[in-house]
Amino acid sequence: MHTKQSLLAQLKALGIDPNGTTLFHGSYKSLGDVAGGGQTVVDTLVEYMRPGLMVFPTHTWAVVNAEQPYYSVQQTPSNIGIIPNLARQTTGGVRSGHPTHSVVAFGKEAKAFIKDDHKTTTPCARNSSWGKLLDRNATILLVGVGLNRDTFIHGVEEWLDIPNRLEETNQILYSRLADGRLEVVVQHRHAGHVGENFPRVEARLREIGVLKEGEFGDAKVLYHQARPLYEALKVLLTEKPDLFGER
């Protein structure tokens, strides 16, 4: 049985900087038995990163679309698992207003981190929370999941203007912010499912030391810092822009 203390010890063993910024993608089931369940996992990560910034993706791309265009910071559940839904309801977190690719952040700079995400026109715009992960050289934890769940890589492709990654037509969506305001959000959504092809670079990223591994609970963890991954992918995608495309 894993406890908050044992999980805290594992985060320390991974070498995660508590004064920096960390983003968690993960499968709760992969962790095994945890005393207190998923809330213990959220609380552990928030506690460990208290001097810095802890971020959880709370995506809603599967439930907010042209047919159902309304997103609410306070009410819309995430479609990516137990941990994001617990995190978005945890005291102290602030959730962004992006209608499809929101995050919830914990820490003294959380409000500034998520500010104005609802004003961006793509899922992972450079001036959004996803781009700020690069600015902060955040650590991205993939717990019990692979690179195909690494949303940051979608951001890299956006910032490098890789062709055919965004839909040409836009959708008009609506975000109900935490203060009750309803904002119109014009979105060019992701095109296709190229994320399933992100593992094509796993061997290369391991070889050059960008991608590391460890354990959290029972789960295998892959993790990397944002800036080295960006620089490595910039080289690879410059050489082959359709690296993650269909073959």
C-alpha cells in the first residue's frame, strides 16, 4: 500500500525540483493501491511542489465541440481520467478558461500561469499555459502512460508551424470563467490523431538523455524537461516535418 509519505519519497528520488514547475499526465490505475485513493495522489503532488508550481491537464476536448460548445471552469468535467477531475475540484487550484485544453494549477503564481488561456485560438498556443511550460522548463511526468499522452508535444508542433496539425475551419465555443463571465472563444482544433505516433521518437530521446524513467507508486514513469525536449524535436521536425504523420 502506497502512502503520501512513500509517494513523496519517490518524487524526491526522481529528482523533481520542488521549486520549479511540474505537469502530471497519468493513469491512476497504474499506481496500484494508494491509501486515500486518488485524492492522496493529488495532495501529494501539490504538497511536494508547494514552493513551486504544480499543474494538471483537465482537457475537455471530447465533450466540448461544435455540437456542445459550452465549457465551464467550475462545472465541466475532464475527459482524461480520475486524477484531473479530482485536481480540478481540489481547494487551492485555479483552472484555466480554455474550452478544450484547460489546466488546473497550484502555487503562488498559478493565477498568472493560467491567465487569458481563453483568449488563445488553438489548443496549445505559444502564449498559453502550454507555452509557459517551455518558458519555465517544466518537468513533465508521464505516469503509467506513454509519449502518446504528452500534450506538450502537440504544442511543439504548433509552435514550429508543422503543416496539417490544425483544422482550417474554426469552431465558435464559449467559456464560463470562474468569475461568471461568458467568453466567446474561436478555436482551430487539432486535426487527426498524430499523438498516437509520438512514441516514434522515444528511443532517440532516451539515447540523447532527454527522456528519463523511474517509478511512482507501482507505475513506470517517463519524464523530461520541457526545453531539452523542445530543442530535440525542433531538430527532428526540421529535418522531417511529417515525422508524426501517417505512414
